[in-house]
Amino acid sequence: MTLAIIRGMCHHEPVLRLDGLSKRFGDVIALADCSLSVAPGQMLGFLGPNGAGKTTAMRTIFGLVRPDRGRVTWEDSELTTSVRRRIGYMPEERGLYPKMRVRKQLVYFGRLHGLDLPSAEQAVDRWLEVFDLTDRANAKVVELSHGNQQRVQLAASLVHDPMLLVLDEPFAGLDPIAVVTMARILREQAERGIAVLFSSHQLDLVEDLCDDVAIINAGQVILSGRVAQLRSASPKRYLEIATSGPVDPSWIDQLPGASLVESRDDRIRLLVDEDANLEMMASAATQAGEISSFTLEPPRLSEVFTSAVGR
Amino acid sequence: MRERTTIVLAMGRELNAWKKPFLISSAVVLAVVAIGMTALVLSSGGDQTVTYQLGLVDDPPAAVERDIQELLHPDGRVMTERFPSLTEAEAALANREVDALVVGDDEVVWGPSTSNGLANAVWLAVSNQQVRDTAAGLGLTAEEANRLIHPEIESRAVESPEAGSVADEVLAAISVILMFMAILAYGQWIGYAVVEEKANRVVELLLGAIKPHHLMLAKVLSIGLLGLVQIVAIGTLALTIGLASDRLEIPAASASIVVWVIVWFLLGYAFYGSLYAAGGSLASNNQEAGSVIGPMSILVGIGYVLGLITISGGVDTLLIRVTSFIPFWAPMLMPGRIARGWAENWEIAVALGVMIVAGLTMIRLAGRIYVGGVARATSKVGWREAFRTGTDLTE
């Protein structure tokens, strides 16, 4: 079965659903009618500002938070412990036994999630190799660097070959190389048909990695769908002009229907009105310097996000 | 089946995590018990048999020496030395080379090192020999002569109803101390084990695979198993040392007291262990744990103080009788009362019944509080709030 078939098929049949979740902690509304769903093979980026309710929503999947209203279902049935054992979870604040040795700990988690001892040991050795941790297998977790602890944490969520991965800020604190490795592993899991739900503040990374996102604000999912569709659905358009040399952006001030968003040495980014005269803008830009590229594009995911959360 | 496997797995991890502290604490406690019991044995006499040197002149009858040995047993024994003349024997007596002299069958000589015990035994043995000789002269048989020496007199002692033997008191004190230490130590282990899992957030991972009350159960069972092993080891060691010494009078009821201590430990541990687990689930770090677990330890401590006052006071007061039925303190007080022979059978039965009901209720309540508290990672949770949000175990 090709990847395209898996993805195409699965996206129509979500397995995990969060339906109308509401949760209040005292005066604080953590979730307010929050709904989202994830399908097998789908990599869903769960975005939101701090305190928006991402972690609370994820914790409801594991029964760590009991919603006041709404329900969490797996294939339209209530989530049971036996289903939860087939989910891999990476909590926001990492959760490992600091003094337990890496391999022993991973085998323990694998067995708790339903593997027998030989299968657990085999899976752990495989993941230790994938994460380049084989030589640290007998080290205590506390003896590892932050990055390696993060890898062990991800290995703990993968060791039992889950049907769904729920990862709360998996890229936080990782160096660029580790980010690439982790992104590759997540992509591979999604390609195998595993549903992946992860939260992140690294929006450019999410844009590269995910086909779908859900944006939550004040406890409610305010925007969700395919990244490309969300971008193109925005009425805003951005004009990115690259020149062969440094450009003085002062000429933009006289340009009707355009406002400067970002300016670097040889590159400017403008927010333009829908009915802006692109030819006039190209002409103005040419007079300012030699143009190497002239691109009209929908907003980036980060701009869609900022616009959606009103910041 | 799967649930049982996860509980066993969680127990295995817990046992492994506590293996080192358990072995260290067991070694220390067993060493203390061994030293304490040995000291008790030695102070009770043990092998401190006094050996006397007895000088013999003019071949006293063998029966005299035999009588002296019998009269001194078990606290002393004699070594004899024969002297060719009374002069040499008295010189040895004066130089403390011997402790007393028996001359022929009718003379004894005391010296500077003669103790009252030896003097009494020697005097009585020579007197007995004279009675035998006189009886024989009168035509009495040896058996009749012996009856003159050892007339059949029935003797018995009446003891105060409140005062048991020293061994009873020691057993009672050990049971109180043991119970206090075991419940406090193992209860606190549970509390801190729960806090640790909560503080480092590993509990969030665990709860995806194991039901919260099963996780609590695994903790209580595994740490309780360690406590039970330690208590049995301590009891076995103490009894073995006591029985190995023929000088320490071990009451016949000792074995049953050890069984009672184990029974009350299990009940007390189930009660307090669950309470400590619930308490631990409310704290989000070790600093907060102190403020939650501390008051529970005070409760255990109250039982300990009451228990020791009871044992040392030697009186079964109304306060002690009443408090020994209250589940918070029954495990510390009832074994002591049983050891002292104060608890009536009906009292033991009622206290056991109350404790079992209280233990089951506590497990249920604590389970619900644990469920409500353990997943709340952000800050300290109140008892009431955790109870309200916790899922009842039957759900």
C-alpha cells in the first residue's frame, strides 16, 4: 500500500476524537467546547499560545484531566485503558525515572504497554539504535544530556509500536540536528499509518512537517484544516521581493495598498491589498534595484496563527 | 489478566527501586536487634556461671561434693583441690587460692573469698551428709534419709495480676517499637514514592498504561511485602537468639505474639499505607510532601508514645483500653496489650473487626483521593478537592 493511499484513506476516517471538551479549574477556563480529530497516517500540528489549552486537551486523552463536558473517543467508543496502552505519549514536562537505567526503563514501559519481555527487549534495542543511544543503554537517565533524555522520552512513547502518538512540545530544547532526527522519525511513523498529534511553538517546523494543523485559543479550537488550505483561505497576500543588492525600503511608503512587514538586506516582505496593482509594484521595485525574485504568496502558517489568535 | 500483569510489573519495579534502602535498613535493624537480644541474654545470666574453688582435706564423702554441685546449679559450680594437711589448706584459703574448705565429714572452714552462696551450699551439703549418717545409724534406708533431707513441701507463688514477667514486658515493648518503626518507615516510603513519580511526571506516562488505583495498589503491596519480610526476619532473629540461650526465659506465648505482631502490622500497614499513598498524591514535590505526610507520622507517633507509656507503666488504663480499639492506634497498642496478657479475647476480636473494616474503608477512600490527586501536576491539591475529583474505585 502506497503512502498516498494510506494517507488519503485515513484522513477520511479519524480514530481519535475530542468532542466538545470543556474544563474549568476554579476561575480559569482551560477548555471551552474544544473539538479535534486525528486519523491514521495524519500528522496534526496542535498550535496555540501559552495557556491556550493544548496540554489540558492532550491530558484528557490519558484520563489525566477529566473534562467537565464533552468526551474523548477512539473509533467512536470511550477510551479504555487497553486502548490507551496502544497510544504513545510524550508529556510536556518529561517523565522518566531519573535513577533507572535507560534500557531497563524502556523495557519496563514497553511491558506495561502490553509487550512480552523478548518483544520489549527487541523493540528497545531497535529504538536505542535508531536514536544512537546504544552505548548509553545502561546509563541512568539522570546521567544523560538533555537532548539524550528527550530521545529516551520519545523512545518510551514509541517502544510499544503505538497506533497514535501524542507528543506535547517534542521539539522543545532540542538542538537543530536533534530536531531534524526527531522530525524524520515522526514523519516515518506517520508514513507507517500511525496517527500523530503534536504541539509545538516552532511554527515553521510545523509548516514543514504537517499537512494539517489545529489552532487553539482560550480553550477552543478556532481554526483547523490542511495547512495549504488555511493559508490560501486567508484574504491576506504577501509580496516577497528579493533584489541582487541591498534595498532601501523607503520607496514603499509611497506605494498604495502595501505595507512593509519585514525587511532584510536584499529581501523585503510586504502585506498587500487584494486589489493591489502588482504591475505598479513591480515597476517601483525595479527602480529601487535589480529584482532576482518577485513572489506573491498566501500568509505563512505563523502569520495565519498570529492573525487567528489576534496577536 | 492484563491488569494483574501490569500490577505485578509495577510491583517488580517498585521492589527493585527500594531494594537498596531495604537491604541497608534491614542490615541496620537486624544488627540492632541481634546486639540488643545478646545484651538481654547476657544481662539475664547467660553463661555467667560462677566457678568456686573448694579445698578438700581428709577425704570428705563424695556425696558432699555432689550435693554442693547440685545446690549451686545453675548459678555456680565448684572445682575441687585436695590438700594433704589442714595447715596447707588454710594457707591456700587465706591466699584466696580456694574459697572454702571441707574437712572430713564434719568440719567447714570459711576464708576471705567465701561468698554467701557458696557458704550456704557447703553448709547444707555437710549438714545433709550428717543427716544421712545419723539416719543410717538409726537403721533408716537411704530413701528415708533423703526424705528427711528433702521433705515434700508444696510451694507456689502468687503474682500481681498487673505485673507480667520481664520477658512479657520486653516482648510487649519490642512489639510497640517494631510496629511504630515499620508503619512509619514503610508508610513514608509509599508517600515519597508517590510524590517522586508525581514530581518527575513519570506518573503521566504510567497512567496511560495502568489504572491509577492499580498503580497505588502495586506500591502499597510491594513496599508492604518488604516490611513484612523485615518484620518476620526481626521476629525470627529475636526468637532464635532467645531460644538458643538457656538463660533467657522465653514465654511459651512468644511465638503467638510474633504472629499477632505480623497480623497487626498487616492491618496497620494497609490502613496507614493507603493513607500515606493518598497523602503523597496531593503533593507535587518533596517540600510539599513534608507538610502532608508529617501530620500522618504524628498520628503514628501518638500510638507509639501511648504504647510505650502502657508498657513501662505496667498498668492497663482505661485510656489505653479505649484507644487500642481506635484504628489509628490499635496496631501500636493491641499487640502490646496482648503480649502483657491484658487483652481479653473479646477485646482482640472486636479490635480486629474494627481494624479490618477501617482498613477496607481507608483503602477505598485513599484510592479515590489518590486518583484525584496523582494526575494534578501543577500544585498541591487539597484532600477534599482530590476526593471530589477522584474516581471511586468501583467505577
